[in-house]
Amino acid sequence: MPSLKDLKNRISSVKSTRKITKAMQMVAAAKLRRAQDAAEMSRPYTERFNALLGGLAASVGGSATAPKLLSGTGKDDVHMLVVMTAERGLCGGFNSSIVKKARTQIETLKASGKTVKILTVGKKGREQLKRDYGDLFVGHVDLSDVKKIGYADAQNIAKDILVRFDNEEFDVATIFYSKFQSVISQVPTAQQVIPAQFDAPEGDAGGSTLYEYEPGEEAILADLLPRGVATQIFSALLENAASEQGARMSAMDNATRNAGEMIDKLTIEYNRSRQAVITNELIEIISGAEAL
Amino acid sequence: MAETMQFDLVSPERNLMSAAVTAVQIPGTEGDLTAMPNHAPMITTLRPGILKVETETGTQEFVVTGGFAEIGQSVSVLAEKAVPHGDMDQATYDALVEEAVMAYKAAKEAAPENEPGPVDEAAKLLQDMVAVGTHIGLDPKAANLNY
């Protein structure tokens, strides 16, 4: 049975924890708004870009001279997995669910005899994967100093990946990130970026307008594909940022609520033992008086 | 009243302009071109330069560093980086020039022989960047030091 003093201390410590989680929740909510705005801003660009690239790819894709970024190297022996996670914890299952998705993929690839290489973006994913797959790491991108994700960050990651591709270090690249659906639901997603894959163009998109290309069709495609990788990574980074804040917000909301419940329970226990002490004292006084 | 068409200028980070315009002057890789309503559909890549947008109420200028333009029923310019002319100051410009200089140096290191290819492309990029500065009245001092 803890003493009154112990209970009092515990209540005050849970109270300060609740204050912290509450503050973190509010910070996450503010950041989420900003992250969502940023994701919103990038959407027109990404959509147009993909529509254009998809159309181009469909018209050039069949030819033998199509760029490798589109047609692939003709093999799929070496897989590069780009695992994008957060730099910070305390965001519920956000990091673990991305890592779990990547883990399943790694095991499947390994089981079918492929070579796997891992590039991590964000500290948390690296820490979680290090124990089992540390020997597969080929690189790490640290974004902990980046306050607001810019296109330049995505370009740097893309450049890193493209250089490795040019050196024929891998055949297929897949990015892992979390798609933002709502504050309570983020979906870990795997997306193949090299060779590029496009959603089937909608009915009227293909062939209805014949474009003139300057310079040639293939030159443009060769120029666009690397940018496509950067664009995909950029939108994945933004989605990830929004998901992270969303996950943190709901995790902290839960924590705040739990702390509240705990305080209630402890307060009841405190009052009960206080009453018990009073009753005890009374009994002592009364029985003392009776003994006289 | 002149005919107008829909024009959008988007960069990955934001939507810069979306309006009805009468003409757009685009710095294409193979030369400047002006798109007016009913232009033949075409897609071109951009070089660093000035994008001039003419609306019925006036003219707006943007500095773009690269990207591409799609001309169809409407005109969409997908710029890698685009800055309204008014917001372009020496510091921003210096950063851009610096980047071009670095790219040029990197390309030169990678291929010491001056063969057509990356080196020439980087040099052209740098020259375009310098030309932009001259046009908008900013001094490409970083470039002068390293030529």
C-alpha cells in the first residue's frame, strides 16, 4: 500500500506528463496543417507531370531505344529499397508500419534469391532495420536538419539513386513511405520508381492530341524521367511528413487521454487512503477515550 | 478584346500563376517561342530564362531555371524553380549561379577532355544563367570569378 506522499508524487508526475503530451499534440496539429498544405501545393505539379510523362512513355515505351529508366535493365536481380521514415519517434505505429512493410518485402525478395540493397531516409527506420539487415545498407539520407522539405531535398535523394542506377548497382528501385489518408489512418505504401511505372492513362489521355516535341520525343523523355524520380520522391516525402504528424497527433491524443484516466484513478485511490487514515485516527481517539 | 487561353505556371512547391492570358513567351531549350491561343500542340523543355506572360491587364515576368512546357488547348509550364521577377534579388540569383558553376565544375572534373556532352551542357546552363542576370540587371559575380 503506497503512502499518501507516494500517491501525491505520482499524481503530480502524471500531470506533468499529460501537459507534455498535450503540448506535443498541439504542435503536431499545427505542423500537420502545414504539411498538408505543402502536399496540396505540390499536387498540381505532380499530376500534370505524371499525365505528361505517362503519355510520352506510352508512345515511346515500345521502342528498343527507350531509356533504361523506363524499360529497365532487362533483369531484376538486384533490388534497391528506399525506406523513408521519420527522424523522430513518439508517433505511434508510423515508423514501425513502414518498416514492417519493407521487412516483408525484403523477406520475399530474399526467399526468391534476389539481392537486396537498402537506402534509408530518416533515422528511425535505419535504427529498426539495422539489427536484421545492417549488412544490406548502402546509404542513408539524414533529414534531421531539414525543417521544411523542399524540392531540392528530393532532388538530392533522386540524384543519389540515379547515380547508383547509372553505375548498375541495382535493377529495380522501390520506395516505401506512408500515404496520408486521414489523421487516424496512414497507409504504408511501396511504390516502384525504377523502371518507371505509370497508371494506365485514362480514356481520352492517350493519342487524342498529337504533340510536337522540341527537342525530339526521346530526348525529352530522357530529360523527364530523372525528374520523374525526383517528383515521385518529393511527393512521397510530403505524404510521409503529413502522415508522421497525423500519427503523432493521434498518438499524443491517446496518451493525453490515458494520462487523464490515470490521474482520475490515482486521485480516487489517494482520497480513499486519506479517508482510511482519518478513520484510523478517529478509532484511536475514541478507543483511547473509552479506556479511561 | 483579344483571344485568351488558360495558363498555369506550377513548380513542385507551389502554384505560381493560373490565369487567362493572351500570350506567353517561353524560353525553350532550342530557342524562345511565343505561344498564343490556338498554337499547335507541342511539348518543349526549358532553359534558364525569362518567362513572359501577357494578360489583358499587363505583363508579368518570371525567372525559371528549367523544366518544361506543354502547349495545347491551354499552356502549362512545369518549372523546376520559378521566381517572380520582382522577388528575384541578388542573393537568390547568386545561389542559382553558384549552383550552375558547381555543376559546371563537377562536369568538367568528371570529363577532363572537352567532348560534347555533360560539360557543354553545364557550360550552356551557366551561360544561360548569366544571360538571365544581365537581362534583369543583376550581377553574376560568382560566375565571373570562376570562368
